[in-house]
Amino acid sequence: MDLPELFISVQNNIATKERRKNIPSKEMANRLHCSKSTYDKYLTGKLQPKAVNNIMCLLSMLTTEDLLRTVQKWREDSECEKKITSKKDTK
């Protein structure tokens, strides 16, 4: 799976989790605090953030249990859920 496929897969899985048919690119861009054009470039492969590729390579080296534990710890320790709404959206 290349990075564009990864972004699309994650976006679709989030939509399913949230019981939505789809999530517009603009909304996903806001969740990632980037512009829609940047996010669209992620989806098309015109822009591939090296950090995402590196993190995915590292995570793929873990067992399923370690992967889930790592992501759960990230979720607990980060402010990820709090950052979902962009500061632009609260103005």
C-alpha cells in the first residue's frame, strides 16, 4: 500500500467509524491542520510526507499487539482528539 492509498484507507475507515458515507477532503485537511490543497496532494501522491512513511515503516515492524498498544498509548498521551477541530473552525 502506498501513501495515497493509506490516506484514502484511513479516511474511509474514519468515515465508517463515524457512521458517515464519506468525509470531505476539506474536513480531513482541517483535522490534520493543513490546507485542502495539501491534503489533496497527499491523496494523489504529489506530496508524500516523509515522516508518515517513516512512522508507517516503524509501526509495520511491530507485532499486532505492540502496534495496538503503541497507538492506544499515543491516543491517551496526545491531545489528538482535542486537536480534531481546527483553530480556524472555532473563530
